[in-house]
Amino acid sequence: MDRTDCVKRIIETSYLNKEGHIASALSVLDAIIVLFEKMSPEDEFVLSKGHASLGLYVVLLKKGIITSKQFYSFGQFDSILGGHPSSHKVPTVKISTGSLGHGMPFAVGVALAKKIKKENGQVYCVIGDGEANEGTIWESALIANTYRLNNLTVLMDYNSSGERAIKMGDCVGKFSSFGWKSSSTDGHDIKLISQALNVDSDSPKFIQLNTIKGKGCKTMENNPEWHHKTPANDIEYQNVIEDVYS
Amino acid sequence: MRKNFYKSLAERFKKDKNIVVLLGDIGVYSFKSAFEFDSTRIYNMGILEQSMLSVAAGLSSRGFIPFVHSIAPFVTERCFEQLKLDIGYENRNVIVASVGNSYDYSALGVTHHCPNDLNIIQSIPNFRVFCPGNSNDVERILNDHLYSPYPKYIRLSEYENNLKLPYEDLSVLQRHSNGLIVVVGNSIRNFDTLLKSEIKATIVYTWNISQFDVNKIKTILNDGDSSVKTCITVIEPSYPAGIIQKICLNVNNIHSINSIAVPPAFIDHYGVKSEIDKSLGLDDESIIQRLKLIYR
């Protein structure tokens, strides 16, 4: 999948529709690309950090699951694509996320259901480091280990959003102490993400993806101003598009 | 009511492999036979109510029918957003069965009181809210609604009323042309005393809060002389939960309307439930005295 084209399209629809958490979409993009290449029909995906929705939508576009018209209607009144994904509207989405800390316990429920039914397949859930401030992340971590849900993999988009408030520190150590098989890798290296996903485990699996908020657009990288901002005018749009690199 | 609910649920659990039970660290011993029957479908989830509800939503998304059971404030007020988004907005068939009915846990104090649960859950679109007064009502609710594709809230109590027969969700217990009394759930414990007290009003009984049948109320009132203005009283074991509003918006010729319900104030006493009932004027005797004054 052409990452640079994905980045440009995310910025484009965000500019056209004056909505979107572009920087978070870009930090999580590589993980979503890898997952949608890897997942089988038996697997489930939950984007718990729903504000990174554009990262999901652009992958759905590239996979032909949504149309270009739908992608560029992002955030419009009749669009199926909102700033946060709705399960009622977006193909593949099973829970409407946006309020943080809901997707991971939901994913635990899905993994538990698959265990009860003795179904194959993994449940993949993407959370953020800022989201990990929420108590439900750690409640879910307890539940998943208690019931040994080795069909659950949680990927943390560690883009350091939490640094401006409550820092999460060593999440690999934290999840390990909750009994999870935990690892850390470069969240923008597709090969390393794939390798981390392929590790077998008897326990639930946690992968900390070390990422850069706004990755792929120099203006936006690690720039808090771009957390929830779209280009203000044509000049700014052209500037950020020129800043996109492969 | 709670113990009979446990028995009923355990039987349903054994018959229907789609039922999953999530317990908030209460009732565990009572479900011993269910744990022995199939421990993969019943879990003591401990003290993490928010996540317990989201887990239930995840189970529901895969075709299970989860029952979530805990003490009322913890499974309603504490996790309102999970109820609203993961279950309400997603319109999941999850059954939330609380226990504690306003101030059943009287001696445990304000932290364990929850008189506002019916309002809280009713404010969430898609949820059906039930306030059964006895075990027959609970059975009726489960029989009629268990497999319906919407979320449900069932408010269980340690205390039953003494109605013996299974009643419909809105039943006439007594007819009189002089007014109307709506009794909700277990707000009256001994109906024999109420019905023998010669109060000159039609008395109806209901346990269906969110689908309260106001059209049936209109029919009941119009069976009498519709030109006579009606005095209406609603008796509830909780904060007023919207029934009065529905009546006021839909029924003409109301002369006066009265609410007998838990007042919106913290109950900073302990003791047994009957003591708090009496202090609030919500014991049967006090309620009947008030009704006699209203309908004299």
C-alpha cells in the first residue's frame, strides 16, 4: 500500500471537509496497513482510539471497502464517515469509538466470545498512550489475563500524546506486570510490526508501537498544534502537502 | 425477588447456550449450579463495572445474550457512558439486572443508595426499563422481552409486594370513578390493605416504566365520565421516573396530580429499610393515609 498517497489523501479530505485528527491518523497508519494486509475473515479489528479514524478510512478506501466518494465526504451531514467511526455506518466497524477507553474492553468481550464458541481468529485492538490514562484499559488488561485471552492482541500507538498530561511511562513493563506478553517496536516499520504480530503467546499480547504523531508530514510531526487542526487555507494546504515525504 | 431471579436465570442459562452471565462480585454462591454446569459462560467479573458492561457489549456483538448483575449505583451511575454508548447506541441485547432498589441496602448508607436509576437508564434511547414489584413480574419480563433486540434494565429488589398472580404491564386492580392511582412496582408492599381501605379511585398497577401505556390510562379514564376532571396520584419506589410527565402530556381533564415517591435528597440515615420508608412517609400505612386525604 502506498503510504505517501495515504497521507496525502488523509490531509486532502480533512482539508476539504474541515475536520479530522490528521496527526493521530498518521501515527497509527502503518499499524492499520499491516493489520488489514494480515487479517483473515476470522479476525476482528477494533480501533479504540476512534479519533484516528482517517487512518482506518484511508485503508478501507485502498482495500476497496469504501468508495472514493465516501472517503471524500468525510464528516459531511450524510456521510458514513464521521470524525469518529460509527458501527452503524462504517463497514468492518463493530463498535462506535470516540470516547476513549471503550474499545479495549469491547475487544476483550469479543475475544471472550470467540473463546466460548471455540472459534479461530485473533482480535486486534489499537489503543493510544493517552487513552491508557483511562481506568478501563487496566480493568481490561486484568480481565484478559485472568481468562488467558491469547486470541487478543492490543497495539498501543505510543505517539506520546500523553506526554502533555499524565505520562504513561513504560507500558511494556506495565502490561507485562499484568501478565501479558509484551514487546515494543518501531510503529512505522512494517516488517517489525509484522514480526511482533507473529509472535506466539499463551497469554494476551501487547505491542507498544513507538510512533511519531503526524508521521510523514514534516510540518505536523510532533507538533501539538496539529492534534485536531486542518489546513486553514489553500496556501497552508499546499505547504503541508509539499511537506509530505515517503 | 432477587433469589427467585437467580433461580430463574440459572434455569434459563442451562437451557440456552447463548446466555452469558457477568457478575459484579455479587450472587456468586447463588449461581453455584450454573458455574458447575458451564463455567465458560458465567464469570465473576469482580469490581470493574465499566469494563464489565463493555465486555458484555462485545459478547453481544458475537451473538450472546449477556446478563450483567451488580448493585444498582455501580451498574448504573458509575458506568453511565458504557450503558449509553456500548449498549444503548449499539442497541445490544444486554440485560442489566441491578439489585438495591433505591435504599434496600439501608444500613450501608448513601454510597449504596440509587433512587435515580430508572431516570438514568430511561434517558438512554433504545433501553427498556422495568421496575418489577415481585417475582412473577420478573418472570413475565424475561418471558416477554429476553429475546427482543434491545437493551433492558431490570430493577430487582430484596422486597416484594404481595400480588400473587402474574399481572400485565398495566393492570386495573380496582375501579372507581373518583380518580386514578398508579402504583409502580413494589412501592406498595401489601395490596390487600390498600384495596380494603375504601379509597375511592381506580387503582392500576404497572412495572413497565419506559413503555408505560398512557393510552391505556386514557381508555380507563374514558370508561368513566370523561367530563369529570380527574385527580391522579402516581406512587413510585424511586425518584419520579417520567410517568407523571407522560400522563400530564397526554391526559385531558386532570384536576390535580400528586406524586408519592422518593424525594430528591440524600438519605443520611442507616437502620432497616422500613425505618427509612417510615421516615419518608413511604411505608404502606403512611401512603394509604395520604391517599385517603387526597381521595376523601
